Amino acid sequence: MNFYSLNKKAPNVSFADAVVKGIAPDRGLYFPESITPLSASFFKEIENLSNEEIALTAIRQFVNDAIPEEKLKIILAEVLDFNFPVVELEENIATLELFHGPTMAFKDVGARFMARCLGHFSEGNDNEVTVLVATSGDTGGAVANGFLGVKGVNVVILYPSGKVSDIQEKQLTTLGQNITALEVDGTFDDCQRMVKTAFLDQDLLDAMQLTSANSINVARWLPQLFYFLFAYKQAKSKGKEIVFSIPSGNFGNVCAGMMAQQLGMPVKHFVASTNVNDIVPNYMQTGTYNPKPSIATISNAMDVGDPSNFIRIRHIYKDNFELLTENLSSYSFTDEETKEAMLSIHKNCSYVADPHGAVGYLGLKKYQEENPNTYGIFLETAHPVKFLDVVVDTLDTTLEIPAQIKKVMDKEKKSLKISSYDELKGYLLKE
Ligand SMILES: *Cc1c(COP(=O)(O)O)cnc(C)c1O
């Protein structure tokens, strides 16, 4: 099975090429040529399968013969070596905790999977691959951690100066080795634009093999569909129709959930919950897609003004607006509403939600006002400790710092400041 470009002006490529290229030469995102639903018995017996077995069955057709099955099993075992619990908070409301990995945000799975795939494809290859990635907060840390020490791969992370949390910054600037952090005087959108420009820059393309580790890369994006299967496995016995609310920024995670649905997983509806960066909620209201400069919020990993995966979502539902609205609702919430939700979750459920999870909770509540008899799962996409200041101020509580966070907190930040695309290009060509 191959991947085609959503812009339809580039050749179809194998999984390996899609991963190494990141984005197609016509700037389109890659999408699988076909999606074969998994068997009914897979879903019937899912609670008897291990997470690794579920993941292997789900990803096999996309990876195809690019990685031998035995190697793929080893990769999945390494990538999925932590838990993904569904924790019930209220009647018909649960959270899927995706923050038990090494950098405590959901991006660990995609970043680790991609790193190992790329490591496999670079074996016996003399040409180094340069991974160029823009981060709104958590991608940087997950990618730095996932790719640290991978032979044949250099990683360059662009992050917006002063717009990521202290812990997020430490996670992406302190590792060294094959990881470099570029601190950009600008917003996440500026970082993302520089990365996209680099992929089109013939001077760079002639000089190096560049790829992206954002969720535009199929090896970052597709493994996220595991989460929804793991949640389904745990919530199925409730016997109710399941609704997922996904705190969304670049819309890779919700789009991965839709791939699980394409594989045959029963799901009633998706809710894409956003902060005031409300491009998709507006689209769902008006049918007009209007990107805007991103606005800084307390759920900073979702401060995205032109979500790159939304094009894949439209494609999944055949660019049919009605079909899309049957499967997706999208709501936007302010920082004030988010803090109130954090407070009420803490007070009523004795649970500490991070600002992103709280946005997911709000979206779910809103959807359930009109669809009460559903089982709602909102994704807790990061551990609250990653947003220590906001959480501590809002809840007037203290948080214990987990070991994997303590480890980076007293390390020294190392970054290179840049303020223009030319500086990025200069840096890459000098390497
Ligand atoms: C990246 C991120 C999101 C947004 O995920 P997308 O796939 O870009 O929509 C939400 N919450 C947290 C904590 C994140 O790190």
C-alpha cells in the first residue's frame, strides 16, 4: 500500500518514502491509498488483546513491507512501554490519560515511533537525515526525547521564544547530542511557516535530506490512532455509544481518531475542542475556512492559526460538509472558561486537569447537553505539571514533580536565537 499527496500533483510513494520526505514535493500531505477495515472479531475481542497486539494489527497495513514484522513488533514494544488508562470522573464522563510517557504529553508515542522508523530506514545509509520541526510546546520535547542518539538523524527544533512553558522549554533545549533548539523571535505560526518554506527551498533540498516530525509526517500521525483503540478496549463494556472530545491545535490527534473509525471502530461522534484559536469551530459554523494569526493562550500547545491536518479531515469525509458535521462538532473556549473548568473538575471530581484537558472536558460537556446518553471520553493530552504555573495559580494547590520532569529541570538551557528564515537557512547550510 502506498501514499498519495492530497494535492494530487506528485507521485505515490511507499511508507518509507513518505516518512523520509515528510511532505510531498507538491506540498501536499500524504494520505494512505486505501484503508482496509479491521475484522469484526478484532473489535469483538479487543479486550483480550494486549496494546502491542492491537497496535500491530492497526498499523500493519500502513507500514506494509517497509519494516519487517519482527522489527515492527520490537519498535511497538519500545514505543508503548507505558499505560493509557481511561479514568472515570463523573457518570458518562471519563478521561483518557495520554501523559504517562517520558515527556508527559501524548506526542511521545508518535515521536518515538517516527524516530525508530527513521532509524530503521537510515541503517546502512551514509546520508544523514535532518529532521526539522516546529513546536507550539510539546512536540519539541517529545521529538528531542524520541530522537536522542538515533544514528544518522539530526534534529533541529524551532520554538517560539517566550511562548512555551518553562518545563517544555527545558525538555527541548537541554538534551544536546544530535538535537539543536532554535529559539525563534515570533509565534508558532512563524516557526511553522519557516519549516514549510525550508521544505520548498531548492538550495536546501540539494544540500540535505530534510524531513518533518510534525503530525504532517505519517509516522507521527498514524500511531496516534492507537489511543482511540486503547480507549475503546477499556470503555466498550459500558455498552454505550462513545464520543471522543479531543483538545485540538494542529488537528492531528482528532484526525488519527477518525482513522480508527475508518478502521471500523464504533464511535458515535468526535468533538474537536479548541481554545480561542477557533478556525475550525468557525468553519463548522460557516463552511468557510479562514486561517488567522495564532493567539497566545494558557493551553499553548493548541495555539495554532492554520491547523495543518484539517485538510486530511476534510478528505476523510470526502469534502462533504454534511458528512463531516455528522461526525464532528467543534467548539472554542476562552482561558477564563478553561480555568473555571479546571476548578470545577478539581472541586467535584478531585482531579487535576491540565488546561488542554480542561478544554476537552468543556467541549464534551457542551456536546452532551444535547446528546446526554453517550459515554464521553476527553483526552488528557499532557500532565498538569507541564503547565505548573497556571495549574498552581488556578487551583491553589501544589503538584508533585514526577521524576522524568525533575531530571530536566536543573539542566542548562542551550538554544540559538533566530529571527528570520535566512538565519534558519544559514544555520542549516553551515551544518
Ligand atoms: C500538541 C498538543 C495538542 C494538540 O494536538 P493536535 O494533534 O495538534 O491537534 C493538545 N494538547 C497538548 C498537550 C499538546 O501537546
